[in-house]
Amino acid sequence: FSRPGRRFGNGHDPMWTAIERSDDDQTSSGRMSLQFYNASQITTEDGRLVITTTTEDTKWRGWNPYLKKYVEMKRHFKS
């Protein structure tokens, strides 16, 4: 992590890739979590990995295995 401003979106880094997904695995233990992971929130600075968390709504269309269709999903925190 020694190079400042390193990005971790898909294909940006040869070693690491940040995920783009909700922290909700659609199981009874994970249903309706508040977090959404976004690669734009990950970088490096001063030799450290920096993960920024913001309080903002993130919306996307995702597959609901219970309804067996795509629905609009929303989470309030983004990291």
C-alpha cells in the first residue's frame, strides 16, 4: 500500500479488488443490513489502506431470491 492514491475497483489493481455489493446475503442472519460496499470508497494514503464510510442512501436493482425477481434495494451506509 506504499503507492498513494491506489484504487481497488475491478481491474484497477493486480492484487486486490474491492467488492461492489450490499452486506446483505439474503439469509435470515444477513437480511436488511445497513451497509453497501463500493470500490470508490477505498484508496491508499501514507502507506495505509483507507476505507471511507459515508451516511448516504445507495440504491440499486438486485435479485431477490424469495420473490424470484429483481427489485430496487437501498442501504443507508456506504464504505
